Amino acid sequence: MFRRFATHLAGNMSILMAGAIGVTMFITVNVIDYISMTIQKESMQGLADRAALAAAQELIVAQASDARVTAVASAIVRGSYEGEHTTAASIIDGNTAVRVNLDAAPKTFFFGPMAGVDRIRAEATAEVLGGGNVCMLGLDPDAIATLKMSNRARLSAPECAIYSNSTSDKSLWLADTSRVYADSVCVAGGVRGPDSSFTLNQPTTDCPPLLDPLRDRPEPKIDDPNDCDYKDVKIRAEQDIRLKPGVYCGGISNMGGRARLDPGIYVIKDGKLNITGTLEGENVGFFLTGKSSTILFHRKSTISLTAPRDGEMAGMLFFEDRDTDFETNHRITSQDARNLVGTIYLPKSQLLIDASNPVADRSDYTVIIAREFELRDGPELVLNTDYGNSTIPVPEGVGNNLKTNVRLVQ
């Protein structure tokens, strides 16, 4: 009897052991397959990232379509992925970004797909940051013209790119006697004006519009926007004074005197920077906030300014509040505004330049981004690009400070 019991027990133990071994094997193979699919997912995500970056490049070099960016993305994936898969790409965000979706059957070693996992998917989005060495950009896609040049206006940018986001057929509107001398001119719409207006390179039309390269740049912080360090500052013709950084409520009005600025940030609030005399300062930045806070450099003014070297306004000479609807536009008619080193950022307004003498021609570099531009009556706006020799840093996204033309955002 004991022998039968031992035999029965041994049989049951064998069954239990076999069951345990089976469970262990089941767990083991599922763990192996899970690890395999995790590795596949990571690999596919890397491929999706690479494909999105490559496809987004097409937005810069060509008039791209969904079919074109899908072809580019598919070629990237096919070159590195073996096995059944599908690749789809689409242009999003107003022709400024590309989204890529990958879909593939999982590769498992044992029993086929794990429960609930029949496909492995990855998605990536890459956006266009800029178009190379950008030194002038008109932002408004709905404007009749984001760059209008009248009479004998001149624009010289021999080593950088000029962009117009307007999709109008007059995106760049030129008088017969105006001239553009630029390394690259790219407009989202068309050009109104003769080919003879372009003396270095002809423009490229139907370009993809550029996202504002400074859209993520934080505005300078104001401790209390209701506080005023100075109110309605007026400088008379006989005065020679030194101004300090701070909040200037009512703006600064120089009626023929000389204003020398200490380094720092000048907040122009609810008033104009209205200059008839001399305004000079090194390592200064102006933040414009309030509906009437605009630049007005009169014909007899003398302007010499460089942007801060460091801090929250590093490289930014003028910075317009993005949350303000400005009532008037900015205007430079000065016959002596030849040193403007840094970036002029006016995303809500038009900049009108109307002067007989060159503007910014003695600057190491100047970058201008505005909603619209108008050059009137014969000024020459010169956009130099001597970034390396300047002590003023170039903000990321403009000038030569653009490490890549596209970036991953997802």
C-alpha cells in the first residue's frame, strides 16, 4: 500500500513539476517577447524621429506636399527597418512642421504577438526653426506685402537671408527704382516688381512660411507692471544727461538734447521713444509695452545703440510686448542711425524706414523681425553679419546662431 501511495505521489509531483516548468517557460518566453517588442518600439521611435527631421527639411528646400514628405520619410525607414511596415507623413501647422507615423507588425520569438499587442506604432513631429542665416523676416501671412519698397529704397544683406511670410502675390512689393542686394530672398507668396530690382540673387517664390524664430524667447520680467521708476521724461535741446535703466512710464522724449544710457534694460511703457536729439548707449535693451510705446527716430536725430551682452535681453536691442495691440507703427527717419547692433523684434507692428542716409551700415550685425516692413523714399537698410567679431551675442534662431534648421517637438 505504501508503495502505491509513493508511486501516486511521485506521479503527482511529476505533473506539478511539469506544470511549474510550463508556467516558468510561458513567463520566460513572454518576458523575452516583451523585451523584444520594447527594443523594437525604441528602435521605431528613433526611426520616426530621423524620418521626421529628414522630411521637415523638404519644407525648406522645396514646395513640399504630403506625398513628397511621405516619400522622404519612407526612404529613411526602408533603409534601416526590415520587415512589414507602413510609413505615413503629413504637413501640419501651416506648412511649418511634419508629422510621421510608423506602424509595423511586432517581431516575436515564440507564440506570435502578445495579448492585446498586434502592431507597434511610433510617431514623431519635427518643425522648421528657420531658413539658414536669417537676418530679416516679415511675419504676417495675411499682409498684402510684408516688405514694401518705394522709390529709390535699397536693401543690402549680402550674406544672409530675407524672408516674407505673406502669401499674397505682392508678398514682396518693389518699385521699379528700388534695389535688393541679398544672398537669399524667399517669399511665401509672389513678387511684384522687375527682375532688375535684384542685383545679387533672384528671389524664390512659394517658399514655406517660417515660424517666428523668437516666439519662445521669454520677455523681460517687470517686478510690478504698475510701478514707474520715471514718468514723462523730457530732454530739452540744451541738456546733456545720463539715463539709468528702469520703467519709463510715458516714454522718453528727447527734443534735441543728448541722452547717454547706462547699460541695462529700459522699459518704455505707455509712451514713445521719441528722439530728435542724440540717443547713445552700449549694452542696452528696450522693452516696449503699452499701446503707444513705439519708436520714433526723427530725421535730425543721432542714434548709436548696442544690445546687452548678457541677461534676459542678451542680443535683443528692441523687444515688443507680444500681448499689446500697438496703435501706431515704428518709424526710423534718422539721417544718422548707422550703429544699431543686435536684434530688433517687433512681432505686432510695422517698421517704416524713411531716411536718405544708410541705416545700420556701421553695425557689426543687425537682425530685424517685424510683422511688416516698408522702406520709403530712398533709404538704404544695411544688414551686416559680422557675428564673430561682435561682442553682442546673436539670439538663438536668427543670424548664424541656428544649430539646425529643424527640431523635434514630439
